[in-house]
Amino acid sequence: MVFPIMYGFNLGESSLPFLSVVVALFLCVPLYCSYYYYIVEPRVLRNGFGPPEERLIPGLVTSLFIPAGLFLFGEPQHSLPCRTAG
């Protein structure tokens, strides 16, 4: 809803920013699968499941990207009037 209203994108152009989700999936799914195969799986075979906090490690790392993504989404809207006004 933001892209057609704020930037004047048509229907085809407003779907292009979501291609970054596909790129992120192609990058993150193999990384997560390799993390699970090489780190989690041997740890579970040696020690059992262990505490639930050990399974939160990937979430702690990736939680830093949420505020960065929100900043990148909101910053162009914030600075748009400054660029057009002056």
C-alpha cells in the first residue's frame, strides 16, 4: 500500500521490492540448514535436546536485522519532502 501511494508505483512496480524476500530466502535457508546440520544436530546427539535457550541463538542474531529493515523502509518516506522542497 505504501509504494503506489507514496512513490507512484503501478501494480507491477509495487511488487518488485518484495523480490528481496526471495533473495533473502535463497541466502538464509541454506545457512540455517547448515547451522542445524553441523552445529545443532551433533549437539543433540551428544547431549540431548538441552535447554530451550540454546535453540534461540539464530533468532538472537537475526533479531538485529528487524530494526535495520524498519529503518530502511521508513527513511525514504521521511526524507522525501526534504529532497523535493529544496
